[in-house]
Amino acid sequence: MTQTADTTDATARMKAIVAAHVDQALARRIDDELGELPDIGPHQRVQWIAEILARRDRIIEEVTTKASRLADEPSAPTVDLQ
């Protein structure tokens, strides 16, 4: 494998790990906050959940970008993503 392919593969694995953590955090937030919401109708609940999930991809991209930047620093510790 070339270095570019290795980097692409590592980035994809990192993105999958970040996505799993973000999904867990969002699920907890939705679960926690749904119980605290005032009595709202089902349409508003769906809209509220959709707004949270709409941010998911942006959050994953930002975290992955920051992690990649940190990994590229010479003093950064190496992390085995396997």
C-alpha cells in the first residue's frame, strides 16, 4: 500500500470511530432531553430530533479534521486505530 492509501485508510477508520462516539453521545442527549421537554406534539419532537441529527455530519467532520491535524504534528503520539 502506498502512503496515500495508508493515510486514506487511517482517516476512514478514524472517521468511523468518531462517528460511533458522536452517535452514542447524540443518542444519550436525545434520550435525556426528550424526558425534559415540555409537552410538545409528535411533529415538534421529530423536528427537534432532526435538528440535532442535522448537526451530526458537521460534528464528525470537525472532530476528524482536528484529530487528523493533531496526528500530523511531529510531536503527536501515535494511535493504533485497530
